[in-house]
Amino acid sequence: MEGMRLAGILSGPAWYQKLHSLLVYFIWIISVTHFLLKVVLEHDQISIQVMMESLHWAVMSLLGMIGFTSFYFKLDTYGTLHKIVKSGIFRYKSPFNDEQKRVLNEEKIRIKFMVKMFFILHSVAFAVTQLKGVMFDLHKWGTQFPGWFPFTINSFETYAAGSLFQLIFGFNLVMCSQAMASSLTALNGHLCSQIRILSISLRIIFKDTSQPEIIKDKMKECVKHHYVIIEFFNKVQYFFGTLLLFLAVCMMIMMCLAGYVVTDPESTLTVVLPLLSVFVPEVTIVSYLCYAGQRIMDESEHLYETIIQTKWYLQPPEIRRDLMLIMMKSQKTFIITGGSIQKFNLEGLSEILQSSYTYFNMLKAVRQ
């Protein structure tokens, strides 16, 4: 929540908070224009390598702008999700058993670890890209990124102005990317743990059949829990659907462009190192989101198998009806998608990587 607020995505009622969000959005627009104009206005003066690098940053800026816009106009949904998570999503009348508590604790540890990992990767990428201009290109007034400026950089003053803007762009990119990746990671993790907890509840509910009334009450709770999980999943899908679709498309483009520049024989270490420092977080975030989506899908399928193993058809009619309700809804596996088009699981990751490699080979053919 705090990361979203610092990134300007969450705007409070105060005027300075709204101004912060407006400035962040303005920076995104300027950033996209900054890199695209480099290609459009100077295409006959720059190399193919510089052009591809500029396009890479332009696509990344466009993705940030789309994600920021999508999040900003769905803040009510995010607020609802945040409240649901804070409340524990669902609470049974009886306390969790040791296995369920372990599931929750392990998921919290996993979420914290991945958020810290994303922070480290983003911090390294920011440091490397920002130090590039100072350490390697200062003698020729080279800025951190290949972008267009309305003035010629040939003095310390113009160099400082250009570097300051690109410093702001880099910080804006890192903050928004960190906030979006961390939010999706946390929500996916909570969703996954809730499905696992429901599976455990259904598995242990019939261990003691001496008190049928208690079993009926617990089954009612499981039905309610499953309904809450479905609603939570639908809200997560709605909130992130647009971003994930553009993330998949932009990642295909960015990875093939980065690969083109990195494998170019004329690329120097000062070009390759910053791109690699950004390329690693890009691939890591998408890979983990697909892995998290696969976990949700697997837990969803495991839930269905758990119901089958309870021998629901041997239960009393009332309990059988409740089990059937969960089983019928569980037949539709939870699959995180981008705009209902691109799956975010291991299959989807394979599709993204294959598409990127195909486009990369096309660019290589053009270079040759």
C-alpha cells in the first residue's frame, strides 16, 4: 500500500497527493515522447543499435504509463482488495490447525522474500543505468539513456539538465515497477494460500463423523470460503487484467530488442551492462508472475481432487449438495490471464519466451 502511494498510483484527498499523481503521469507521457522522438527525428543520424535501445526504453515507458493509468482508474477495486487482505480474507469459527497456520506463515515469508528480491533487482538496475553516464560517457556528454532533447548537450549545464530529467525518469520507472510487481505478488500469494487452506479444511472435515451437525456447519463455512475466494480471484483478475495483457506484449518486444542490442558485435560494455541490469528484473518479474499463476492453477486443481477424495457421493444429501456446489465451481480452474488472452502460468511463460525469440531472430535477419 505504501509503495503504491509513494509511486503516485494511490492518490489521497489532499491537493498535494493529487498533484503528485498528476506529475507522475506527466513524467510518463514525457518519457514516452522523449524516446520515440529520438527514433523519429534522428533515425538517419543514429545507428540501428541506438535506435533499438531507444525503442526498448520507449516500450518500457509506455508499459509504465499503461499500468499507471489502469491502476489509477481501478483504485476502488484495489482498496477493496487491500481491506479484504487486512481482514484475513476469511475467518472460520474455529481456529486454524497447525497445517493451515504453516501455509499462511510460509506464504507470508515467500511474499516478503520476493518483494525484497524485486527491490534489490530494481535498485541495482537504477544504480547501473544512472552511473553509466557519469562513469563512462561524461567525457562526451553522454546521458544515461538515448533520448531526444530540444537542445544540444555540449556543456555541463545542458548535460546536468538532461541527466536530471533521466534521473527522474529512472526513479519513476523503478518506483512504479516495484509497486506494481509487489502488489500482484502479494495478492497472488494470498489467493494461493486461501485455496490451500480451503483444501485442508475439506480434507479434515470428515475425520470425525460422530457429530453430523458440526460437519454440516463446517461445510457451510467451506462453501462461504469458496465463494469469497472466487470473488477475490475475480477482483484480482479485473484489477490486473489490462496491465498483464500489455505486460506480456511489451515484454515480448523489450526482450527481443534487448537481445538484439546485447548480441550486436558493435555494442560496448557501457551499452550492454545497463540493458542487462534492466533485462534481468524484467525476466524475473514476468517469470515469477507466471510461476505464481501456475501455483494458483495447481492449487485450484488440487482443490477439485480433494473433493473427489472425500467420497462426496457417500455423504448425506445436505452435505453432498454443499460439496457439489464447490466441486462444480472448482471444475473451472483459476487461471490468471492478461485481458482473457494471455495466460500467466508456465505455459504462458513459454509462449512469451518463444514469441520473443521469434521476433529476435527476425531482427537478426534484418541486421544481417
